Amino acid sequence: MEFNRRAFLKSSALAGVALSAPVLNTSFLVNPVKAAEGKALNFLSAENLTGNWDPSSHTTLAQINLESFVFGYLTRAPMRPDSPDELVMELATEMKLIDEHTLEFKLREGVTFHDGKPFKAEDVKATFEYASQPDRPAAWYPGPCEVEVVSDYVAHVKTDKAGYPASLFWFLSAFLPIMSAKDVANPKTLSARPNGTGAFKFVKQDGNTTVLEAFDAFYLGKPKVPGINFGFVGDATTRTLALLNGEADLIERLEAEQVQTIEETGGFQLHKAVSVENKYLWFRCSKPPFNDVRIRQAAAHAIDRSVILDILGVSGHASNAWISPVKFGYIDTPNYPKFDPDQCQKLLAEAGFPKGEGLPDLEYITSVGFYPKTKEYGEAITAMLQEQGFPVTLNVMEVAAWNDRLYDRPGGGPGHIIDCGWSTGSPEPDLVLRTHFHSSSKRICGIEDKDLDAVLDKERNMLDPAARKAVIQNEVMPTLAEKVPSLSLFTSVFIHAMRDELKEMYFYPNGMMDASNATLA
């Protein structure tokens, strides 16, 4: 019988998953006491917050999720797979492209911020002009813009001076928290306390828990849930135990065995959705050896992504692109790198490292507790790379330490490969593509490549949406497949679990939530 190393890696990885799965005595753990009416909703996040409440100061998903309770947005994007480009009006009542460089927003009247200030066009102006500055860490905007206040409830976003189409803000309108002009004028206030128009307002920070309470003057009416306790618990099993014993009402980022436990227990409900988040292996393209495209290509051909999907189970969805299927412009990229050990060895030899000989020791950084099965599939990827001659060591870190090492910096980011997802609440593809792969941003991988810059500039400047989609699918994706600044492993399936008593929660495919109509009784 011929020994199949690939099958061995798969079976070993799956055996490791089975051995690591906790056995829970659910009859002992489940608290039979029902949630009391008028009780605040206890939510456990898988990621920590930053401590800076300025929405433009971070790209932390947990904080983006919290902002969805506190802040208002001009529009919202449900991002359903069958209609990824649908937008629903929120603080805006209408938007219209006036000309190539002018996007008009008509705004909702009768909305107030948590501090009592009426929402007006001046707040749209302050938000867009402040957060579009190129030095803002979030870097969600395509470039600087100016906003003309036509009246209290009409604003024109203008991009003529920056030289890019205003239509790029069409989808972004669903992802940019609207800040108060009064707060933007005082950066200390902006960073010290969140102040939005959302259904819940900030009360205090109590250790790892952010305490929110229902906003009496919310424009759709005061929420039925009196408050939300937004806590951080970095271990998925601990979050599950908290749900089972009544300490939590809602948790996120479950793994397959925890899903099975909850399904078999009763008294709980699950919400599963193909998300806007892809999970990536990011190569540090700004330093050796991954500044050589052949080494990146070789590493991509060393990885059998079917093994990773088997490890993930219900938490992963196959994807052959650098954006999720619910993003504008998604395509199953024809030349996406496939598992091919022979091609891997050919590329290593061409780069001067036959069978990996002469490569430096490589560090592969991943987190544990936030994303499902990162340690387990990280061990499988490490073994696959080692089999092809890459001298890789896996470094598994708790979430805060991993977050501190995530981004590119002068001389290259820490390690040589780092695992990270990217989840944004808008169908806009440039929130991934331009943020990470254009040399003006190069957020994690640090790549600077004129060919990528050229195709990304071309798609950004297309005025017709159909023409823009064609450039993304026929030029941007194939160029990324050739350059491989990162390898998209899969699209995440977001899984939330909650008590049966929690009703009418809405979950967006980037993890953001709407509890404005929720009940817990």
C-alpha cells in the first residue's frame, strides 16, 4: 500500500481536532432559570477592544461590532449572497450621483446624538473630511474628500480635487459611522467616549465589559432591551460554557464541536451565515524571503486548502478569490494557486533554494480564541510547508499579542507569515483590495508592486459599475493570483449562538449586529 503523505496530514489534523474538543456535561451546565424580563443583554465578544473610541483610529472587528450598536450609518448593507449590492437607507433617506465627482445625500430629520445634539449635514461633513485624511489608521476611504453643506439635511460629497469618482462612496456609505461635528472638533472627546445616534449609548467601561444602555431618544423608538453588556472572552470554549450556564445570552465565533453541543442541548438557537470575511495567510512581502514572488508562489502551491476546510467543518466556506462571495466583483478566479508540490519545488529551485535549502528560519504567527481552529489548521499548514522544505515554526499567540504584531512597519512586520481575516460591513471590494494590495496602503503584507497598483487604479477609476466589475474580475483577481501577496484560505461562516428567549436580533455578514428590535424575556 502506497503511503500518502497528504492523506496522513489530513487525518492527523482531524484527529488533533477531535482530541482537543472538550466533552461537556450539558445537563449539569445548563441553567434552567429563564432570563428575567427587563434584563440587559450579555454578549461575549471573541476579540478585545482598543480603548480608543474614535471610529477612524482602528480596524478592530470587535470594536466595529460595538460601534454598530452605538453609531448610526448613512445606509446599511445586508449583503445577502443573492443581492450583495443592496443598500437600505438609515441616516440618509436618499442618495444620488450628481456628476462624476459629486454624490448627494438627503438626510433624515429628527435624529439626535446621545449627547442631545441634532444630527445634520455638518456631521456628515465633519465625519467624511476627518476620516478621509490619509493619516487615519482605519483607511476605509478611497482618498481625501470635501463635503458641501447644501442645507441642514442635504450634503454633497465631492472628490474632484482628489481625482477619483464619488461613486466609490456609494457602498462605503454603509460602513462609515457618523460622528458628531462637535466631537470631531475635539479629538480628546472623540477618543474618550463614543457618541453616536444608534439604539444604545455608552455608559462606562467595567474591566473587559463595555456597558451600554438603551437610548431613550432613538429615532425608531427606545429599544425593548434595556442595555447591552459587551464583554471580551478570548476562549471559544469559555464563551460556550458562559452561554450554557446562563452568564451570557449571546456569543460569537463558535467552532464545530461547540455548535454540535449547543444543537444537542436544547434551549438555544444558532445563526449561521456565509460572511464578508475571508481568512488569509499574509506574506511579509516587504522583507526576505517573501519579497521574492517565486517564494510566495511556492508557498501557496505547498498548501492543500481542502485540509483546512475539513478541519473547520461548519465554520468555513470554499473560496477562490481575495474577496468574499458577498462582495461586489467576486469571481471564482481561474488561475487561483492550487496545491501542486511539483510546481512548488520548481519555483523554489528557480529562486535559488532547491528543496528549501538556504531559506532562513521562518516564523508563522497566528492567534487563538478569536478565529475558529487557527491553531489546528496552522499546525497543518506548518506541516505542509515543512514537507516542501520551508523551515517554518508556528507561533500561537493570545489575541491582544497577535493584534500588536499584525501590521506592516518599516523593515517589515514581525514574523514572515501571519494569519488574519478581514471583515467589512460594505459590499465595497476596495475595503480589502486597495487597503491591502495598493502600495499607498499595504496594510499587512507590505507589498509595493507597480502591476498591482496599475490594475487597482484602473478599477477604482471606472465610472460604470459593470465595467468596474469586469476589471476586478478579469484583471485585478488574475494579477493577485500571479503576485500572491497573501493566500485567501477560505470564507468564514459566522456562527452566533443565543438563548431561545432572545428574539429579533439581526446579524450582518461582517459580525455587526442590530438589537434595536430585540427582546429578551
